[in-house]
Amino acid sequence: MTKSGITKRWLLTTILVIAVILLLIDTGIIFFLKNYYYSTVERKLQSLGQSSAVADFFSSYIGASNDVFSSRANEYVENFTDINVSEVWVLNKNGEVIVTSTGFIPDSPGIPDYALALDSSTGRSFWTGPMPSGEKVMAMTTLLPLTSSRSNGAVRYMISLELVDRQIVKLAVLSSAVCVFAIILVLISGMFFVRSIVGPVKRLNAAARDIAEGNFNQRVEVPNRYDELAELSESINYMTEEIDKTSRMKNDFISTVSHELRTPLTAIKGWAETLLSVNEGRDETVTDGLKVIVSETDHLYSLVEDLLDFSKIESGRMTLFLQQIDALAELDDAVVAMRDRANRRGIEIVYSAPEAAAPMNADPDRIKQVFVNILDNAIKYTPEGGRIAVTAELSAKTLGICFADNGCGIAEEDLPHVKEKFYKANISVKGSGIGLAVCEEIISLHKGSIQIESKLGEGTQVTVTLPLRAERKDS
């Protein structure tokens, strides 16, 4: 499942929605400003070119000669009072510009609004666009009254849109800046709010993982403000305390029962071995039964020891009795102790180690326990006729021991879990499922490591690496 954080979802939902809304508002404001200013310019043009006023001024000269009409047009332009706001042109009956308020007659000006006015029922038309000079204007052409369906000239008013567009751009930039500021403000305030949630949630998550891994001393810091997060923190702390109590009770129970079982098991095994020696050479059925009792007692005793070690690991009471030892000597003893058992099952143990000491500061019993446990597992999962290779290698600072068998192997999906407590990849084989967990804890206390490699149907390789604590000497 793809991880999607609260911050990411907040950015994609809240901020994105707000940004889209503000963008729409900003676009609406810009559209409104443009429409408002352009409408104002249009109304101004309408007021300048009132048809009745223009018609009254030119009425007595409609149909006059060109010179007379030009004289009247000059008079109109000279008396035009809004010269600072608008430019005015007067066109003759042929649509030619004869007088302008600037005094310059344009060459082939191209007057789209004049052509539109000729086709308009109102005799008036507006046009917005660039002049030949490149200046953007809004223009309105008002036709003079027609006679015999024929144009008698027109007056054109033009207002530059350069300042208008500049003002629209300024206001649009201001509006956009306000929107951006609003987004930044929401982003900053929202980030503080999200962090006030994400930070405690991350701490709760980390604490929950520690608790799940067995660290029941973990406690969650309760925020100063009392809200849902503070209530959740208190609930997790309460849950941890209750789990810790239950775990201590469980470990105390396992430890007590393990100790209590040791004595009767020792007695049962002792009497069984005694009876076995007394019955030697007599009743074979009794002999076989006593051997089964001894064997199963050993198995139960091993389970009790594993449970006792498990309770020590869980309660943090596993301690080491450190002394200067030769780790290879402990490995020799473990191989010798397990070789007879392997031979009885038709399994060969091939042992190879350097003729040198491997001095280190360690607990000899615990180190030997690890070697025996790994060899015991190898024997359990290796079929008759199989082979177990134990190879030790020394370096300047470490001792590496490889236990390789050609047994049934471990499935790929089970491999990451085989060192977990009570996990069994193959439930058909006897065992408590905590042997490797105990081994890993012991090796970890010695600052070493255990690596397991395996392929189903091909075998398993366990590599133990231990640090040397003293300079080794060749023997």
C-alpha cells in the first residue's frame, strides 16, 4: 500500500481547493475590472457622440459641397471640448478622413467601425483594437443622417486604452498578490496546525512500534493542551502499563513453572537411567520403555530450559558470566557432543577449524548453548544420509562459524521470521520455536551477529560472527 501522509493529503485537498477557488475569484476580479473600465470608456464614447447633437451640428451642411463640409468639420473639431480625453475624426461621404483633432490625416487608416456602422440599424458601431501606430484604442463611429440611403459622412471618436489597460494590469497584479498572500497565509497557518497533529502522531507511531517489539517501558509524552491526541496518548500509556503488568505476570509464571519442573524432570531422568542400568540385559520391552522415558525427559528438559531463557529475555534478566575463553574450544565440545546424536540418525558432521585459539571475553556456557542449538536444528531438519558442514574461520578481529546442512531448507516467505519467538517454519518437527530467538539474544549480548541463508529443498546455512576481545595466538 502506498504511503500517503496527512501533510500530503492536506496539500492535495485543502490547499489545492483553496488555490483553485482563489484563482477563480482572481480571474473573476480581473474580468470584472476589464469589463468595468471598458464599459466606462464605452459610455464616455457614447456621451461624446450623441447622435442628436452631432446631427444638429452638421444638419444644415448635409449635402453641401466638400469645401463647405470640410469647413464645418474643422469648426466642430476646433470646438471639441474633450480633446484631452478623446481623439475625433470627421469622415466625408466617401468614408475618407478629412479632419482630425491631432491635425494629422492618417494614410489608409482602415476604420472597421465605420464599415460596421454602415450596416448597423442605429448608425453607430464600436470597435476595439490596435491602430496602425500600434496603440490600442476603443473607437465609436456615428454616421451623419442619411439622405436617399446614402452616407453623408461620419464622426469617429477614439479613446486610448493604454492607460486603461495599464491600470487594469496594476489592479490585476494587486488582486493576484492578495490571492497569493492568502494562499501563503493559509499554508503557513495550516502547516502549524498539521504539524501539531503530525508530530504527535509520529511519536505515537514510534512508541506503538516500540511497544509492539516488546519495549513496555516506553511511555508517550502527553501534550500540554488536553485534546483528542492527549487523550489518545494517555490511553496508550495506560494500555502499555496494563500490557507490562500482564507480561511480567506471564514471565514470572513461566519462570516459576520452569524452575518447578526442573526438579521432577531431573528425578524422573535419574530414576529412569538407574532402572535402565538395573534392567540391562533382562527385559527388552522394559529397556526400550526406559529409553523412551529418558529421551522424552531430555526433550522436556530442553523445552523447560528454552522457556526459562525466554522468560529471562522478555524480562531483561538474561545476564552473562563473562570470562576469558577460547571460543573454538567451546565449538569443539559442541561438535563432539552432537556428533554421536547425528551419527545415530545417519547424518555426517564434517568439522573444519584452524589450529589456533580464538580468545574472547564471553560466557562459555551461553556460547556453547548457541552452538549446540544451531547443530540441534540442523540435525532435526536434515534427513538420514545428510551432511552438516561446520567451518570456522579466524580474522584479526572476528571469529566466523558457518553451519551448513543439505536438509529441507526454509521457504522464502518464512526466512525473515525464523528468528522470531515461537515461530516455526516446519511444524512437523519437534521444538519450542524459541531456540533461534534465544541464540540471537545471546550473540547480540556478545556484540556478534547471526545470519541465516536458505533455499527450500536445498539446505540452510547459519553464520555466527563473534568479536575477538584479545589478541589471538597460534597454538
